[in-house]
Amino acid sequence: MLHTTKGIVLHHLRYSETSVIARIYTERFGLQSYLIKGVRSPKAKIRLGLLEHLSLLEMVVYYREGRGLQNIKEIRPSHAFQSMHTDIRKSSQALFINEVIYKSVKEQESNQELFAFLYNTVLQLDQAGVFCAHFHLAFMTNLAAYLGFAPRRNYRQGYWFNLREGIFEEEKPLHSFYIEPEHAAVFNQLLQSPGNAEPTLHIPSAARKVLLDRLIIFYELHLPSFGKLNSPEVLHEVLKE
């Protein structure tokens, strides 16, 4: 049966001389794998350029429950990127955000609230004339709530943040998984921000690096299959100023 759905491209890999398998997070069916035939041929109806990471799509797809590989009839872009692929700072954040989603979002059923959050995240990142150096940090903080391990908002001045328990604590935790008070205060500011980009919040480069490293540990602790990320070093280098 044919269905219409929006989708967010996360990954694609070569399947044959002319075909690819694309991993796409969809509004109606969650994360799905699609076999797209002929996409690498000169006369392809579906162009490979539509499958860049975080591309936003309108799709007409065939769906069979329990099937490992689904098929696509039609796709077209639902948003033309303005700055995400031309601003190296944003493209670095996009690469990181894409990897975080790919490593953490696994459900194969509809979650419209999560989909809307991810879709709007891409639109917000691509907004022309706007750049937020801590966008990726706020994204990880907000995404945790949709994944079921939102940090508790119980901050007090001088508190530590216990990454294992997901709460702020007056005493230093008896393990190494924590954010020290200096950076816990900044982390709390991220928690209080209404979205991924709060223009009035300034986080120095050194603090951003510490918080990113700690947030990655936070995800590793709460998502056992999260695994190692490849993009943070690129992000650190591009956003070191």
C-alpha cells in the first residue's frame, strides 16, 4: 500500500552499481531502510543529492510491516537548504547532530512529537543569517527528554550534575561521571533555554568543549548501544574560537 510521509535522511550506503540503501527517519513509520534503485545511474528519477545527511523530504512510499527493506515510489525535497551546507560551522554541527540521531533514535514506529522536534531542529539550524555556537549542546539536552532520560531541573548554586542519575546534587558524586559546579551552572542555563538556539546565552569555547564531552558520556550511560561518535573532533576544531 502507498503512503505519503515526511522524512529526514540520516545515512545511505551503496547497495549495487546503481542502487543505494537509505536510512530515513519518517513521520509515519519511524526509522526505516529504503532500497532506492537506479539512483546512481545517469537517467535516475531520484537523484543521489536528495539523500545528503539531514535532507528533509516529502515521500511516497510502499510500507509492509516487519519488512527489513521498504521501497520508495517518489521523493522530493520539502525544504531547500539556505546556509547549512555553505557555512562550515553549521555543516559541522549538522554532521554531529546527524550522527547523534543515527546512534540514538532506533524506534520503527511513529513518534510525531520526536519527528517534529528533529524536523524543526534542522529548519532552525539552517535559518539564514543566524548562527549559535552552542546549538548542538542545546539539541542534545533537549533530545534526551524525547529519549526518556531528561535531566532533572533541580539546580542550586554550587551543585554538581550527576551524569549517571541525571540530577543535580549538593555533594560531589562518588564516581567520575559528573559535571563540576562551574560547568553545571552553564548546563543549567541550557536546560532553561526554550529551544536549541538562545541568542542571549554565551558559552566560551573551553566550556562548550567540556559540556560536549560530558553530554556524550551522559548519552553513553543512558543508551548502552550509543557507541563512539566520529564527529566531535571536527566540531571542536571548527568551533574552537
